[in-house]
Amino acid sequence: MHINFQPISNVLGALMILLGGCMIATSGVSYYYHSTDLNALLLSGGLSAIVGVALWFVRFSRSMEIKKREGYLVVFLGWVFMGLAGALPYYFSGVTPQFVDAVFESISGYTTTGATIFGDIESLPQGILFWRSMTHWIGGMGIIVLTVALFPLLGIGGIELFVAEAPGPTADKIHPRIKETAKRLWFMYFMLTVILSVILYFEGMTVFDSVNHAFATMATGGFSTKNLSIAHFNSPAIEYTISLFMFIAGCNYAMVYYLYKRKYKRVWQDDEFRYYTLFILITAVILGFWININVDGEIEKNFRSGLFMLISLVTTTGFVVDDYTKWSPGLNLFFFLMLFVGGCAGSTSGSIKFIRHTVFVKNTWLEFKRILHPRAMIRLKLNGNIVAPRILTHILVFLLVYLMIFLMGIMVITFIGLDFETALGGVATSLGNVGPSIGKLSPVDNFAWVPTNAKWVFTVLMLMGRLELFTVIIIFTPFFWRSN
């Protein structure tokens, strides 16, 4: 086994120090609002920083070389360490008496799932509310990518970490150097968050609410500061604004960068972006008519609610303006299916993602042609380029593994004692990092009542979904630990 633990320890140390700094910075919000969680945030930040310093100074070897094995390990361990450390403010402040609840909330935040164990969110202290949103914002783009941008200070190259963190099938690079790519990603992420915060403030939100909801929107997370989520504000302007920014957050950030550079033709020529946009537009129109047929109310409001919930679920954000499970059985099934769509690869969204659906549908269509013309060389193309057999195999295997884990998750959750519909929805929303679901985990419910064992299962599923399955599964394969 040739795994170099020195860079793993150093990177984990840097992550923990950075995370501790974020907790201490969040304590400033607690201090400003005189909330009761100040000591909990300071203690959590201090402990995280101490662990980080200890990991930084551990010496396994002098080599700082990081390869694929080290890359996958540091990403997996990084998210586990972040999840455990991020749970400390909840636990120390007393808002979650059970540690499993604190870990669940922490992992849900970092993975941008947005599922919560809190019933009365508005009763939480401001520091904890801000920390919930901060975990979204950190996890949205991936704290690993942020660290990649800082790797010159660590003396470590970051390409292996970037590959492990974003294992999607596309290889779009904004800039040929991974460090510059990470910087550009975070610059766009930061600026979009600032812009949205300002717009929401002028549309009627407080500064605190606007920043928290901007964090959750751009991270496609879904944590809100209000019990009724976005429905609390009862504002068409806010709903349309958040819908637009959820759509942007669900785009490949390479396409967002090209839009910023006014390369509009390059953006529209991208198959995934084009299908993603057309799917949202066409489905929103059909959905609007469908809701108006089944639901009483103003026509514009029904269209707006349908559009908002469609984008919220497709981009895996999970914000809520209405309980779609009450509309009609057909609409309930439709929104359940949206849990499996996902935004674009290279975005902050979760689930399967449009690029995989696109390749699968195109290849299925071409397979019928191959049956009719068995001797013809019919190649699958994406963006005008032939898709390599390795990429096609990777996508098909991913879809199969996703289905297998989904079915196994349902079996485990029903064995624990949840009813089938709730198990179906809970596994789908956890694995897809969405948030709201069906059954007893509908948009107006929470996970507080879920048995402890089921919470641990959902937590693992959220982590696997965020790291797109393979990054987690490969760690537990025997050949990962072999020298050859």
C-alpha cells in the first residue's frame, strides 16, 4: 500500500483551521444580536482550530506528493471531519440534545441537502441560523475547491483533489491551471451571492434574512430562517428573483463564466445547458396549466408556485412556497420524479444531473438505429464531439449504482420501521441532496421524528450523494488499498 499520509494530514489540518475560523467569524453575528450561542460557536471554532493545528504538524514523511488515492482519501475524510466539526455548534449550544441530530443537520448543510430536524426554526438563536446557512455556502462550491486555490501556500498541487471533488463526466475548464479555475469559480460564486443579497434586501428582506437566503440559494441548499421557508415573505418579487438565481446556481459554472464574458454562442451550443433551459421552460408552462386545472386560486400565483417548486427541486435547492403533496396525486408523483433530475454538472446542485440524462437518452435513441443498422458506425456525440466509450461506460455504471443504492436504501429504511412512501421519499431526497420529499417528509414536515438509525442512514446517503457515489464507494474497495 503506497498511500502518502503526509499531504492528507496537512490538507485536513488546513480544512479544520479554516472551518474553525468560519465558526469564530460566525460568533460575530451571535455577538451582534446578543444571542445565546456565542460561547458554543467560540468553543467549537477553537476546538476545530486546535485539531487542525495538530493535524498540520503531524509528520508521516517529508513527501508532499498527492496522487489519486490520496486525493480521494482527503476528500472523503475532509467531508467527514467537516461534518463532525460542523455539528459542534448545534450540540454545544443545546439546540440539539442528541449528537446524531447535530451531525444530521451539519451534513445536511454541507451537502446542501437542506433537510432539517428543527421544527421551529425561528426560535433558534441568530448565530446558529447563520451557521446553518454558512455550512450551505461552504459546501455549495466545495471547501476542497477553495483549498485548491490556496494550495500554493501549502506547497501541494491540487489537480487530484479537484477531480475527486467534482467527479462529473464533463471536463470543462475555465482556465488551464486548476488553481486559477478554483479562484474564478469562487469569485463568481461570491459575487452572485453578494448581488442576490442586495436584491433581496431591496425587495423587503432584512439584511440578516437576505444574506442567509442568498447563501442557501447560490449553494442550492434550502435552509431558511423562517418556518414557512420562502412562503413566509408572501412576495412575488422575491419568489421570481430566487427562482432566477436558483436557475443560475443549477448551471455549469463554466457556462456562467462564458455568459459573464459575453460568449453567448458558446453557451447556447452547450448541449447540457440548452436541454436544461428548454426543460425548465417547457415543463414550467405545462406544469402551470396542470396546476391551474387541479388547484383553486389565482392563475398567476399557481404558475409562479409551479415554476418556483419546479426549479427548486430540479436544482435540488429545496426552498418551499407551497405543499405540492396537497395539490393532486399526479402532481405529487411528478414532483417526486423531479428529485432524480438535478441541475448541470459543474454546478452546486446534486442528484443525477442533466449531462447524464442527456447522454443516456441520446445513447438509447442511437441504440435503436444500431439495431436496424448493425454494421453502421453510429457514434454518440455531445457538443459536436464524440463521447469516448470510457465516459459512456462511466455514466451508465453511475446510473446503475445510483439505482442500486436507492433501492437498498429503501429496503434498509423500511426495515427500520418507516412506511414505504416515506422511505421512498426520504432516500430519494437524501441521495439527491434535495430536501423536501413525499409522505411524512413532505415540504411542510421535518426529520425530527425519524428514528436514530434512520437518521444515520440518511446522513450517509447525503454524503454519498454530495460526492457522487464513486468517491465514497471506491474507498471501501479492496483494490484501493493494494499497492498495485
